[in-house]
Amino acid sequence: MIKELKNQPHFNLITDNDSLKSACEQASQKSIVALDTEFVRIRSYYPKLGLIQLYDGEQVSLIDPVTITDFAPFVELLAKKAVLKILHACYEDLEVFFHYFHQFPEPMLDTQVIASFLGFPNSTGLATLIQHYFQLEMDKGTSRTDWLARPLTEKQLCYAAADVWYLLPLYQCMSQALSQTRWQSAVKFDCDLLVEKQRQPRNSDNAYLNIPNAWRMEPEELARLQLLAKWRHDEAIRRDLALNFVVQAESLYEVAKHQPKHTSELLNLGLSSNEVRIHGKKLLQLIEQSKRIDKTLYPSKIQRLTDEPHYKKTIKMLQQKLKEIAPTDLAAEVIASKRDLESLMKWGWWKNKDSQRLPKLMRDWREAFGVQLLHVLESESQG
């Protein structure tokens, strides 16, 4: 009988440097630990860390980042290659670790990724997996809670502890099931890919590409939008504010489109009085500044794959081919989402198959499938 199923989660609340050091030293002796974070992200650009959960198979440590000042032992544990870290749906947790500690948990495996290779639907939640393997209902009543409030309640702490308490035995069961398949190395690659994505720096020069309807704009308008979006991105980071709490994306679009000269025009364009009061002068300055941009530096008009004449027909053919070539022991959507197929199309049609910028479908275990899909793409473009 798995011990975690016989007992309720028990935990130590870690609130000082010495206790953290001791907990991390104990965990670093293990070959495998479970990790999770609780954070809040409503108005801020970066997630606000409320709690870190660590389970080493003996002890659950709930680490309070509000009161601890020396995280060096925890950073060492994150980086220790001899200790495998298990997380679930970890993409945002990775961002938290990197923002606060400049260190990803390495090596790392994600039970949500493993689940997709074991026939569960994409993005299967932890509670669903625990119900499936252990016939146990997890209490999710505290998931939407203010993890920055202090003191944390006993209920909150028990909820947080449960997330890692059951994660280790869950991983042991899933790992055993995975070992009966041929997908272990594929799982490792996909988990590494999550880290790789979070490593990629966010380039504020490209922030304009995320503004809705930017594709409608001409190069001169895009030059203005690029300047405005870069400023907003840098301002959001400087003030740690969610982008739309600086200025709404729609407002940037209208300003870039209409080149207002006075703050009254900004209001007429639909900007809020707050946006005009706080940033109106700056927006007008940026519009003036944009007039000095050399035409040769204007961004190109944004290409949209959906505007390509053969887009609809080709994406359907690729989806059909993917169904045909997907092996019986793996769902087609694990091999490629619609977005992955579109990335392959862009690479084949627009990027001249640049070997330095391989799409996901041409990397590692997916390459064998990607090559077959590429044949469809090539025959369609020749047709």
C-alpha cells in the first residue's frame, strides 16, 4: 500500500533561512523530489510568488518566500543534476523559478506531459490523474485563493501540501506505465522543450506582433505601432504591471493608426481618461518620434498564413495525413497541434526550410512524422 494514501499530508512550514537550508540539504540527498509553486498574477507583469512546495518522499516543506532572505540552498537543489524534479503542468512554475532564482529545476519531468503519452487528453489536471490512479478526490476549493495574504490558513497549507504529497507516488505509477512504452525519451525531450521555451528572451522590439489586428496595418503604421508596443512592454517590466494595465492593446492600435496630436484626440479615439492622464503626453511624444524613423527601417507588412491561397486545403491535408501516420499507441495531437502544423507550413513556405530555425515537427522524435508531413506540403505547393 502506498504510504501517502494511508496518511493525510503532513508538512513543515519553512519560514527562516536555517530551516530552508536543512530542508534542502535533506532533499538533495534524494534521487527524486516533487515541486510546486503557488503564485498570484492579476495586475502584475511577473507572477508574485506566494509559496513553494517541496516533497522529498519523507517530508513536505512549505517554503514561505515572504520571510526567507537566503535562497542559495534552494537554488542549489534546483540545479543539482543528481536530483530529478517532478512537477505537474509546470510551464508557469518554470517562469516563477527563473524570475525569482534565475534557475530552472533541472533535470525535470512533468506528469502532465507523461500523461499525454499514456493516452490521457492533453492538459489533463492533477486531480483527474490522482482520481484515476488512486480513486482519491482532491479538494480543489482553495485553488483560487490569495497566496500572498498572511497568515496562510491551515486549509490553504493542507491544500498546498497535497499537491506534492500525491505527486511523487503518482509519478512512480506513471513512470512504471511509461516504461512499458517506447516514449520515455520523447517525454524527456518534450519536458526539456518547456524549459527551452521559457529560456527564450522576450524581445520588446517584437511586441507589436502581439497587438490584435496589427496585420491590417501598412509598414508606416507598423513602425509607429512597433515604437508604442516596445515602450509599453518596457514600461510594464519597469513597473511590474500587466501589459493592459499600462495601456490597452486596442488603444495602442488606435494611436498608431490615427497619429493624434493632442490629448483631446486621444480621448476621442477611445482611450480611457486614466490612460490619457498618466501616459497621454508620452504617447504623443512617441508619435512625434515615429516621424523621424527612416522608411528603410519600417517593419514589413505582417504575413498571415490564413491569407495564403492554399491554406485551407493544405491544413486539411496535413491534418488528414497526421491521423493516418499517428501510431496506434499515441494520439495525433501529441505529435502536432494545429499550431505545430502551421509552423511547419511557415517553415516550408516562407523560411526556405532554414536549418537554424527548425519547427517542432522537424526536431528529435517528431522528425520522422514531420518528414512525411513535409512531403504532403511539398506536393501541394508544387500542385
